[in-house]
Amino acid sequence: MEKRTNEKRVILFPLPLQGCINPMLQLATILFSRGFSITIIHTRFNAPKSSDHPLFTFLQMADGLSETQTQSPDLLLKLTLLNENCEKPLRECLAKLLKPDSDSETEQEKISCLIDDSGWTFTQSVAESFNLPRFVLCAYKFTFFLGHLLVPQLRRHGFLPFPDSEAEDLVPEFPPLRKKDLSRIMGTSSQMEMLDSYLVKILESTKPASGIIVMSCQELDQDSLAESHKVFNFPIFPIGPSHIHDVPASSSSLFEPDQSCIPWLDNQETKSVIYVSLGSIVTMSESEFLEIAFGLRNTDLAFLWVVRPGSVQGRDWIESLPVGFMESLDGKGKIVKWAPQLDVLAHRATGGFLTHNGWNSTLESICEGVPMISLPFVWDQMLNARFISEVWRIGIHLEGRIERREIERAVRRVMVDSEGEEIQARIKVLQDEVRRSVKRGGSSSRSLDDLVNRILSF
Ligand code: UDP
């Protein structure tokens, strides 16, 4: 296959975070399979590897982040700076692409629309200035996206902070979130101020868009999708998990996946391995890291654990494990820096997933029918974890108890006890429903058709 010309082109602009790049590039792959040419505009920071997608055109733009800022663990600050810095470069990029006498390969093409992440707050006005329709990609569970509305309201109504005695109470406006989950989402009061204004900007810049593409489906988000018309008067396209549509799943890893995971899993019994990964952003203290290590070892079960370099605070990697720890596992444990997660979850040997419940990881686990142990740290992870344990009942919640005995107990409940079998049966049902939704005639498949037709209509 070759890059296309003379066709309709879609421009995609992902937020430079692994959890946002993956669904955006997978969406690009789907749209390419439907006949669109693809241009990816991206920042220098966390630039996707263009060599993984030879059929797309990549345009890198300046993002103004200093080396120190790219290293900062403060995600909200990074997003704020990116939003401040990227407007001019994006405008320049689009001006070049849309120039009528452009000598680029897009010369005879029509650029149909811009698709960018909900976390970009300046793109609507930029798109409008070029008369370019814009779609917002929501890479969260839609309940959480609607929650963007609620959080500032709750704060303004003096809901936060709340007394300790109310920690376990449900937030009536935002079930199944508890007050303690909400306070984890909001962070400290200075973070709250910043977050509040960021959420308001996200909503304000989403409302005038041409539609939202949601990485979720009716089967997982029916209630919030039904509510959406109260907030947005444009079409919503819940196209389902992008990686299970009938197109080749493409890798968009910012880190090099350690492929030795797969032969190692090949040598393990069916459903005998607990896979542990906390995604691309979460960090933990050294003592939390050691509690997880001992908890896993004490289960006496096989585990495959992703420890990203730099994810143990103050350490490079796993050097704080006691001498002889890995040898004491007798081959039952494997630690890697980054895994080919989709392949790991799809492997017959994987029987459970200790996860931070980022939305991609949650969807990927559901699509492979792998029960979860939830260890959410921040943001939408808190909500996803509640859906896992309370609504769908396809996993158990560690409730932040990063202690070896708790971890051992949770892993055994999922991997060994009869409770695990019940969870397994429930996740299988959900897995089938979600997978059916992307098949011809399913809700996600129909939504994708609607999206394609909408883009073609511009
Ligand atoms: N991932 C991966 N290998 C790893 C860990 C994660 O490929 O070792 C991928 C995972 O499949 C998912 C993404 O990185 O698509 C993480 O996104 P998620 O929303 O779960 O969490 P975030 O990184 O945004 O916190």
C-alpha cells in the first residue's frame, strides 16, 4: 500500500501522552482503512514514531517545553504549558497545509476536518479560524468526561473539602464515586484551582465542536451517553475500543516493548500469571514498590511486572530490591521496563491484571476478558476502578492499600479463590458484549459508520 493522494484527508493532533497517543493513532488507522489520507501533527515532546506508521504523514511542531519541563512529574502543569505554547505552531502548521497553492502532497486533496484530544483547549478557535470542522476525541470513559462539568460545580458549592466521617459516602451527583475518590481526583487546593479552570476550558472548547468521538461504547457507557444531549447538542460517536476494530492494531509505544515477555509467557500454565502494570505516568515510592514486590512473591504465583525506569521515586529502576530477590523467585517472576501489553493481555497464560485502571488498560483488559485488581492513583482511574469493583464486578479494589499482605490476598482472591471464577464469568459476558459492538451491525460499528459519513459530508 502507498500513501494516498487525491482523497479526503483528516488531520489528527494527539495530546503527547501514551494513553492519548494510542487511541488517536488507532483511530487514524481505522480512518485510513475507510479511505482517508492521514496527517498527524504532533509535538516534539513524546513524538510518536513515524516509522511505525509509514502510510501516514507526520508533521512535528515546536512545543516550547524546556528539558526540565518535559521531566516534570506535574502533569497538570505540563498540560497547561503545552496549551499555552502550542497555539501558534498549530496555527502555522494548518496555514501551510490549507494554503490553496500548497506544493505538498495534499495539493489536490480536501482536508475534511481536525480531530484532536479533549485535553487541547485552544484548538476549537484555531480550527474555526480556518473554517475547519473539529472533532474532539474523548479517551476517557464518557461518565468521566461528563464529570468534567460536575467537578467545578461541586467545588463551587462548597462540597470539597468534606469531613473524614463522610469519606465513604457516595457523591450523589456522580455515582459510583465516593467522596474520598473525588478528593483524590481534585488533589490539593492549589491543584484544584488549576484543575477547575482547565476543566471549564475543556468543556467550553468542546461545546462548539462538530462532535465527540468516544473511546467507549453503549455497552459500557449507556447511562452517560443517554445524558449527553443535556450538555452537548452535536453528535456523539461512541466507536468502542479502537484497538479491536477490524484493522491491524498498530504499535504507538513511546518506549521499546520487551518482547521476551511472550516466550516467557509461553512457558507458563494457562491463566496462571498475574500481569502488573501501572501505565505510563504513575510513580510510586520506594516502600510501595517493595510492598508490591514482596506481596507478589508471597503469592507464590507467577507474575510479569512492568516497572518503568523512573517510576520508583528517587531510583533509576529496580535496584532497591534486596540482593537475591529475583533468584528467590525460582523463575516465577519476570520484571520488564515496558511490555507489549496488548499481546500480554491476550496471552492464554495471563489470568489477572493488577492495574492502575487507566482507561486504555481497563478497556484492553475487558476486551481480553482478564479480571482486574484495581490500584488507582489519580484522575479518571478512581472512577474506572469503581466501575470495575462495584458496577460490572469484574475485579476487586485494593482501596489504595499498598501493603504486601493486602496485595497477596487480593491476587489470591482473583487468581485462586472461587470468587475469581465468578469474576471471570462476569468479565467474559462483558468482553463478548463489547467485542460484539464493533462487529457489523453492533452499536460501535454503526457509530463508526456515522462518523465516517459525517466526515465525508464536509
Ligand atoms: N502500555 C504498554 N506497555 C506497558 C504499559 C502500558 O503498551 O508496559 C500501554 C497500554 O497498553 C495502554 C497505554 O500504554 O494502551 C497506557 O494507557 P492507560 O490509559 O492505561 O494509562 P496511562 O499511561 O495513560 O496512565
